[in-house]
Amino acid sequence: MNLADSEEMAGHLAMRGYILTDKLDEADLALVNTCTVRDHAEHRALSFLGRLRQWKREKSGRRIIFAGCAAQRLGQKLKKTFPYLDVVSGAREIDQFAQLLDKNGFTHSDAAPNTAAKDITGYVTIMRGCDFACTYCIVPTVRGPVHCLPSTEILRNAVQKAAQGYPEIMLLGQTVNAWRENGKTFADLLNEVSALPGVARVRFVSPHPAFITPPFLAAVKDNPKIARHIHLPAQSGSTKVLQEMKRGYTREMFLEKTAALKELGFAISTDLIVGFPTETEQDFEQTLSLVEQAGFATAYCFKYSPRQGTPAAQLNLLDEKILEQRLDILLNKVKGLAERAYQAQVGREVTVLMESENKGRTSENFWIETKKSYTVGSIVNSKVISAKDTLLITRD
Ligand code: 5AD
Ligand code: SF4
């Protein structure tokens, strides 16, 4: 999501004559787009901002914009701590970013931004915000309630991305599958986007398990352009902790959903949190056993981080040592998942979207090397003949 927001902000800057560089030495403007989902992310953003002080001194006219969720959370008081900061632009203000640039005198020019595809995947934001209230999570506070973009605008953006040369469209939202419009569902939208000219494959991130329902599965089942990979955050394997997190599902319900997804050929990745304040040793073991049972292809594991203003921040923290131990054990368990998932692909017929002449990604989101060379952006159907660590090899 932040990557897409960064692109959007960079687009507005490009229209004002700015050229993108990742070399600070060359830059006149530093745009820092931030995350605050865990304390660590916010700390990194702030320490980077600290380092920019010297950068700004080195050349006159240099400016700094601090944007995103940490900017939203901390607001204008950031300017007290970092007086050399020029503009603060919170995550909720992204729609007004262009006006903010104008108000602050960022130059207009006739520059025609280069919009040719740099990559395979074009990002299209379809909704922002979150109507859930997971007790550990700061997202509803900083991003606000759900706001769905109209399908006409989404389709227009997707057409534009495809025309720019992005064969894969990634639909984005904090709870992406909560998208609705009158009678239209998220699955309808997936099918519509996949039918647009030039679109070879559609992905989406991040879905909430609540909307993985039989009608959703039925609607995507016969559409091979909808990628067979889903990142479905479980957070915990213990029904008790899931209830305390207010996730809205039990361990059993989550497993039912993953089983149904696997039946349709989906590879599944997930997010897991260790050390939620009420998590007992038994609860943690439930998370370990969920990893076994759900058959994830990968899992991102996080230590619980208390976020100001969230209900869980009122609870007593577990000992940091326990958090570290549990994270260690979980990471060890997760380490072998990818290799196992790659191995399980051997012998399967796969659809590959080529990202270079000899390498691409399967619909299930596995990296694969082809024997022959193919055009970048084309779709190749082949069979997996072997797997080496986290790379598959095709027959053709
Ligand atoms: N502490 C630790 N991890 C968190 N996440 C969200 N909030 C917290 C928190 N307070 C994790 C969840 C989510 C991912 C983006 O970050 O696993 O899915
Ligand atoms: Fe946070 Fe829960 Fe919303 Fe995800 S669904 S953004 S974890 S509140």
C-alpha cells in the first residue's frame, strides 16, 4: 500500500517537474513515506528523518516532506522536534497531496512524466481504511474508516496501467476484499479487471478472512487470470487469542477457509503475531500447530508491539524475553516452509508471467526459471520439472 501511495505522490511531483532518484546526494527533495503499524517501523522513519538534517544543511533549497501513517499519527507536532521539516502530510490526506504541493510552492513545470512501465506489476488502490477493530492495531486510527473507490475510477486506472505496459494488476486496500459498490462485490471487480485488454493477471492484497466466503470462491473459481496466491493474515492459531484480538473468526473457521482456498489451487501466505499480552504457552503452541496444519507457503512473523490508543495497549505486556523466545521458535518453524512449498510444485502444470527473458512468477507466486527465452510480460504454460531452494525450473 505504501509503495502505491509513494508512486501516487511521486506522480504528482513528476507533474511539477521533479525527476525520481534514489540517490539522496542528487536530490532536492526527500519524500519520506512512513509506516506506524509497529513501533519499530515508526522509529526507523524518525531516525531517518534525523539523518536528513545534515543532508538538508549541505545544499540550500533542499526540502523534506514527511508523509504516511507515522505522519498521520504524530501530526504537526513533528515540526517541533524536527524544525527543518518542510511539510507533514498524513496518510488520510493523500487525496489532497496535489493541493498541498501547490500550497507549499512546489514548482509547476510542463514536464511530461515518463509513465512507461518499469516493472511487471501495476498497483491500483481500490479502497482505503478499515472498519475492523482488531485490538492490537493502529490502522483504523491512522487510516480511518473504509472508503471504497468507485468501480469506474478503478477500471479507468487499471486500463491506464495496462496501457502503460503492466500486464499484472495488483488491487490494493487495507482490507481489500471489503470493497463493495451497490450490488457489486469484490469478486465481480476482480473478474472485471481481469477482462480488461492487456491484463494477463490480477492479484490483490491484503484480504481479511471474513470475506473469504463460498460465493467469493465460486466467483473466482473459473477465472485463471485471478492469481492462485493469497496473503491471508491469520495473526494467531489460538481461538482464545483470536477472540481477544477481535479478529472475528476461530482457528477452525480460518482452517476451513484455507482448506477451501487450497482446493482451488491457491498458495497461501500469512502474518503471525507472537506475544500478544494474553498469549499463554498453550496459545503459542496453537500458532505453531496452525503453521503445520494450514500449509502456508510463507509466513511473516512479528513480535507484538503495543500501539498507543489501541485497546490491547491497556494490557500488561509479556516479558520481552518471552517474546524473543517465541519469535525465535516460530521463525525456525517458518524457515523451511518456502522450500517445502517449492518442492510441492514439482510435477505441476503452471502458468508463468515472464518478468525477464528466462524468469517469471507462477500464478501461485513462485519464482521459476524457463529453459527457453520468452518475451517479458508474456504468459507461458509449462510443467515444473524440479525445484532448487526457492526457484522452480520448467520443462520448456
Ligand atoms: N504488533 C505487532 N504486529 C502487528 N501487526 C499489526 N499491528 C501489530 C502490532 N501492534 C502486524 C499484523 C498485520 C501486519 C501488517 O502487521 O500481523 O497483518
Ligand atoms: Fe488492522 Fe485488523 Fe483492520 Fe487489519 S483488519 S488493518 S489488523 S484493524
